Amino acid sequence: MASANDSRQSQKDAADQNFDYMFKLLIIGNSSVGKTSFLFRYADDSFTSAFVSTVGIDFKVKTVYRNDKRVKLQIWDTAGQERYRTITTAYYRGAMGFLLMYDITNQDSFNAVQDWATQIKTYSWDNAQVILVGNKCDLEDDRIIPTEEGRRLADELGFQFFEASAKDNINVKQVFERLVDIICEKMNESMDSDPNMLGNHKATTLQESPPSSQGGCAC
Amino acid sequence: MIYLIDKVLPDSYFANNLRALLVDMAVFRDLLRLKLPELSQHLDNLQKAANREVGGSYEPPLTNVFTMQWFLTMFATCLPHHTVLKIWDSVFFEGSEVLLRAALAIWARLGERIESCQSADEFYSTMGCLTQEMLEHNLIDSNELMQTVYAMAAFPFPQLAELREKYTYNITPFPAPVKTSSGKLGRGRDSDEEIDIDDEDALVSAIGCLGPLSGLLAPELQSYQKQLKDHKGEQSLRSCGNIAELSPGAVDASRSEYQATFNSMMMERMTTDISALKKQYIRIKRRQQQQASLVYIKPGPEVESDPGIATDPRSQMSNGTGGYCLTFLVWCKASFCWDFGGGTGTEIVLRLERAVLSKDNCCSQECKVHLPGKEPAEATTGSQTFCLALLLVRCILGIFEIP
């Protein structure tokens, strides 16, 4: 559910049905790693350190421009708590990209990355793209997970890797932009290699797209 | 709060992978179909359209995101406070079905704008705006809402008990499995009813206790009254001690998690000043005994009571823990010191107390009257700290303000 802090801008975004592409993204990771904060920073450019546990699942809509194309992002923010798992995994399926987040000051959240990756493999669309994000990189003093370790795990899992901070607005935008980019790349790739896939992708991702969509995402 | 989680809301609303919540969400979609067929049809169509899109896309029932949040927070995060308080009042009076009714009333109000949506994405976008309007701009008139809630059907809601039972026991796909054209048919089921293997244990225990317990008030109260006759205060207190010594594994799965936390907290408290507590406990217990006969209110609206529950060992356990809660409250009052998770709890309580006191006129009248009577039958299952804290405050007010 769109939260109370939506800015007017994002309200306008939300109602705007005029776009070239539409991507569904999902943010997952342990409880309290900063998923909601990350999304708020990106969508509303706001941050609050108060911890409010997400109830089930929430979403925000943001429209970005990539190469003169309007890309509408429907970003789903999931509750990290185990008890919501049955509910949240239902939304994995429609997602084209994932932000798998851990907290660099929290060993458990990092240990859980492997499990989350398995969840993605189990429930999501095969071509879903994943970025591993080590959040709270502003808390350098409390760091427990070295950057290298995060990068190594990301390589192992075949994910992209970023360290970011929702609080200090480090790499937030970059993470989303990168995710959009690799989704586009993947789409182009699979369309090139398998013409049959074209129809599929058109249907899921190129909604209301003009004829130019013939060549796939131009991003 | 304890009362709310334990007696008003269906069992396992907050525990057991939210099993009862999932049931209620499924039930709600049925009710929507009954009461608002056009809207329901429209939403189904949008969902199906989203599913038809190839490429592995799968759309869960569209209302889920919203009803889940509404039900879990009892609208606290979705509507203006005065409206929320009205709904809560009604929940205390009429039972958890008010949540379903209120949700129906809200969808009815939003229906027109939703029916103009042409796709699931557009629906979500629109709802993003609408939810904000609901929260901030009084899109929903609270009086109108409550009128709709009461006017839509007789209490208890016809067929509700049956529907809840149906989904509790029959967690097979519904509505008919959505066929997706991708290769992943196996996952095309409605996720709500989907059961992971890991969930199966939880399910078994949910099935074991959910049906008969939902909305069950009268038998619990009877067994409580019986307990009052049978036991003196001291004995109950001793049985509390026994409960505390049980390992969490001995407790019903749905309760164990919270129970363990609660017990450790209580043990810590109790060992500090057990005799003073005991004295106060007996005094309060006696007062409650007097009240118990006075404060019997009408049974919950969805009493589908299974008389067997009274003899169920679990009901004894919940009575035992009820004593616990009482002790706990007494302790709160006596020491005015409450660490619920490292000091933040104290702040929560104070803030809530203030909130409750200031909103008293429109909110907690009936809680004050009703809660003490049923207090001893309360156990603690849920683990929503916020809810727990709020109800505890209400309990405290209730217990100590009645002459």
C-alpha cells in the first residue's frame, strides 16, 4: 500500500498511465536491513531513522527516463519477517528485478543472503535480475561485513553488487538505475537469441509501447 | 491487546505464518463476490488479464495487498484516527467480523474509481493514490462507513462462520487455480492457499485450534468461572509457576514463541518480589471474581462453539496464563516500571496511555467494562508489540478504574 509519505510528485507518477515500459521490482532481505528506508530514499528522497516494520507488502511507483523512454517502476517493498514469507513470495513471480539487501553491520542478515537467493530461484521468473545491496554503509565504524566479502558472495551467486546507504543517499539511485539497465540488457539479449521470447517480453514489459518496441528495450 | 489477540481476532492471526489472516483474506474475497459482485468481477478480470500476460507473470489476488494491511493493523495505518477508533470500538462490541465489514464498506466506496482501471498495474497505481487520500484526506466518511458496516448484514454475518471454517480446513486453491500460460503451472495457484512443506506443521496446529477458537467467548468464560470456583488464588498462582517451567515445546506451537518471551520476562519479574505480588494478585483476583458475574456480555458474534474446548488442556493453559497476565498487570501498576525490550517499551506504554486517555470519550468505554470480566481467560499468543502494549494499557485502565 502506498505509504502516507508519498510526495505529491509520486502521487502524480502513480496515477500516470502514460509510459513506455513497466518494470516490477522487488526488494527483499532480512528484517530491519533498511529495505523500506531504501525505497523511501529513492521514491521520495526522504529518510527517517525510526523503525517501522512493514506490514506484509507495500509498493511505490516511480517513473524514470532511460534513453528517452518512460520507464515506470512498480517497486514492491516486502516485510522481512519470516511470518510474512507465504504472502511475500507470491509477489516474486511477477518481478523482473530484485534488490536483495543485507545490513553491513549485521552478520545474520548477510548469512541469510544465500537463503534469499534460493527463495528467488524457487519463486521467481527465471530471467529475473538481482542486485545484492549492502545497506548502511554510512556506519563504517560498526561494519562487520567487509566490502570484499559482499562482493565475493555476489560473484558466487552471479549477482551485481553495491554498497549503499539510504541514510546518506549513497548509491541509492545508482542501484535502481543499474537494475533497470541490466533488465533492459537481459531483455535485448534474450530477444536476440530467441525470437520466440519477443512476444513474451512484449507482453510483460512493453505495455502500451509504441511501435519502436519492435527492437526491444532501447535502454 | 491480549484480549484482542486472544479472544476477538481469530486464532493465529499474528502467529503461525499468519494462517488465520490468510483465511480471512480468502473469506473476504468471497464476501466481496457476494456483496459487491461487479467490483469483484472487475478485479478478477484484471487479475486474469495480468496472468494471461506471458513470461511467467503471476498476479496474486489484487485486494490482498490492501486487505492484509487493513486486517493486520486493524486499519490503524490506513484510516484517520477517529475512524480507526470507531472501527475498534465496533470490533470490541461485535467481534472480528467488523474488520471484514469495514473492508467491504471501503471497497464499496472506492469501487467506482477502481472500476475505471484497465489493468492490474493501473489498479495498483490508483490504489496508491486512494490509500493516501483515505489516510490524509478523509476520503472515507467515518459515520457513513460505520453505517454501512452495520447495515450491510445482520450480526453475525451470514455464512461467515462457515466460510471461515471452509478456508481453515480446506486450504486448497481458490478461486480455481489460475492457469498461466508459462511453464510454471505448478505455481499458478493462489498463493494464499499455497502450503509450503515447511508450513505443514504450522498448518496442523492451526487446524487443530483455529476453527473452534475463532470468536469463541462463552465457553472460555464458563471455563474461567468454573476455574474460579475450583481454585483459590494461591493455587492459580502456583499453576502459573508450572506453566512458566514448561519448555516452550510443551505449549501449543502457535503460542510457544510468544510464550517463551513472555515467560522469561515474567519469571524475571516474579522472582524479584514474589510475596508482594502474590498478595496483590489475590486481592485483584477476588475483585475480579465479584465482577465476573456482572460483566458477562453477549457472546461473540461468531460463536461457533465447540464444547470440547472447555475440556481441552489448552484452555486450562490459557487460564493459567491469564493469571499470568493479571500478575503482570499488577506488577506494572505496582512498580510502574516496565521493560519491554530495553526501555523502549516504557515509552510505548506511556505514549499509548496518553493516547488512550485522551481518546477515551470515543474509544475505550466498553473495554473498561468488558475487559476485566474476561481478563483471566486471556492468554498471550500474538506478538505484535504495538497491539499488545495498547491492549495492556486498556486492560490496566479497565481493571483499576472500575470501583
